[in-house]
Amino acid sequence: MQLEVLITRFQQKDASAFEMLYGMYAENICGVINTIVRDEALAQELCQDVFVKVWHNAASYNSAKGRFFTWILNIARNAAIDEMRSKSYKNQKKNLSADSFVGILEQVGNADEATTDVAGIRALINRLKQRCVEIIDLLYFKGYTQKEVAEELEIPLGTVKTRNRSCISQLRESLKK
């Protein structure tokens, strides 16, 4: 069946057309969402929401403005970005204190086991300069965004970003020793 005919049937609320389009596009749409939210379960949930939204707004699709897949993709991208900006998503991600450093710790094959817990990480961080301790504490242990850290410390956002990179590099170096 031609795509244009399938889309027309979809716009006329034909459930079989919906199923066919879902089968054609769901995997790619979920993949794009997962790339943004980095949570497969959440991506699956958002993907379902996107297809429900597409179903309800099918009449608003206009082939003269672009391809059908691109239309769905834009809706999916916006839904994923909206989710990341949502308060519930940010609150869910705030308490990832030790998880933020697991990748660093796993890169060092012979790091002793004491450094893999939060207290061990905290001890390593406390050996850094005070400005690094402040930034890492706010970003990784208290869940602040870089913008919130800039406001809290009353320094430019670019300075926060530069110091964060520098501090994480110092932390990696201290793990190698």
C-alpha cells in the first residue's frame, strides 16, 4: 500500500492504518526519544504518548509542509525535550550522587574498593581545591543545574562549565594515582 493512501486512511481514523504506521515508525521514534531522555522505559512511555497525540491530531498533518515521518519525529522530539524540562524529571535525577561517578571509578581498574562508595568519593573530592568541592557538591550531590550553580555562587555560567570540566579532570587524575 502506498504511504499517501495509508496516511489518508490514518487521518480518517482507520485503526488498521494506525497499526501499520506504528509498526513502520515506532522503533525509530522510540530510539530518538531514548537518545534524548536516556531512559529506555521512559522512552517507551513517551513513544506511546506521541502516537496517541499523533492519532488525535492526525488531521493537522499537511504533506505540503513535510514528510509524515518528519512530522511525527518533531512531535516526539518536542515531547522528549518537554519531559526533560519537567520538574518531575529533574527531581528524579537529583539523587544520583554516586551514580554520576561510577563511570569514572570503573575506568580505573585497580582503584581500591573504599573509593567506590559515596564516602570514598566524598574523600577524593575533598582533596580538590575548595572551588571544585563547591561545584561538584552542588552539581552532583545536590542536583543543581549548571545555571543554578552559577546563580548560587554568583559566577558566570561559562565559568561553572569550565571549572566543572577541570574539576572532573582533576578527580580522574587523583584516581589514577
